[in-house]
Amino acid sequence: MSANSLMDPIGRLMGLRYKSHPWHGIDIGDETPNNVTCFIEVVPTDTIKYEIDKVSGYLSIDRPQKYSNVVPAPYGFIPQTYCGDNVGKYCGEKTGKKDVKGDGDPLDILMLTEKDIPHGDIIAKAIPIGGFRMIDGSAADDKIISVLKNDMVYGGFKDISDLPELVIKRLKHYFLTYKDMPGLSHESEITHIYNAEEARHVIELSMKDYEKRFENLRHALATY
């Protein structure tokens, strides 16, 4: 089944009258996992961390950003992905940890670009170049690192090893500290930094998890 098979029934059902749900109704792209469509939720100028409300599809306020810690690049998720059994199992195999499960969210993606993107709630074409194997408590919470397609500075980067070490350290610092607020879990760790090939594999696993998790939704929409 093609990665874009949700789009046709949703398009027939909704037409141009309603906004598609960013998680389920945006085309992931025919070139996935080499090039992906990503939905940007939050950008570096935001002092509030926004997150998609999974029911309505609208951006909601998750929490104020810690004053000294803002997202270093546009950040969001890959539509029609889900971190479930396959992503969790793979993370467990790579880390040697037991009982690791997917975090139940779409796969996170950070997109490097030289351009200032003024706000979230937009879609962009990105090229995965690597990722961070992150575990939050006992849940796999991978972060795919990508570059904006055709970006003048980052667009030619093919692998995370091409990035300056300072950039990688900055990204790691953000992901290890962005939940450093009262009432939030501080049990996050980054166990590995992986390359573009492995990032593409994680994306494929998350697509399989999405197919399994939302199989009934796909069948229901196919009847329209």
C-alpha cells in the first residue's frame, strides 16, 4: 500500500472545505524516506512550545519555553508516522534495554535551515541526514535530524557527520534540557547519534507502526 493512500479518501471526503489533520491528512511524500514532508510546530523565535492536539489537529499550547532554552531550528513531526512496537523494538535492540516501547506519537523531526521561518503550522520538504536515539523514561523518542530541501547552506549536507560538532552539541543540549521544568520528566537520555541510512530505516519502521495503529481509519476512509 502506498504511503499516500490516506490522501485520496480524505480529499474526496473533505474537498477544499476543511483543513486536513496534520498527522493523518498531509501527504508524507512519494520519495519517503529519502525526502519527507514534515509539519513544523515550533520555530526558534517561539517562547511557547506548541504541539499538535491529536484530536482536533490544531496547534495547542504545550508549555512556556524555559527562558534560556529555545528550539535551535524548526521542529515538528513527520505525518503518517507513529512510534509504536517496531520503533520501540528497534530502539531496544540497539541499546540493549528491555521493555522499550514507542512513545505513541508521530516521529519527531528537526529541520536545519539558514532561513528564518517566522512561525509554525506549516509544511516543508526536508531531507533526513541522521538522528538521535533518545529514550524518555522507557519510551523510544527518536529525533530525526534533517535539512530543508534546497537550502543554500544546509541543503548539500547528506549525513549528520557533515555537520560541525558544535551544531550537534547544541542540538543534543536542547533535547536533553527542554523538559527541565517542574512537573516534567527529567529521565531523557540520548544513547546514540545515527547516520542518514539509519534515520531512513527508523522512518520506515514508524510508517509500519502507523499502518498497524491506524488500519481501521484507513479502511473506514476507503469506503468513501
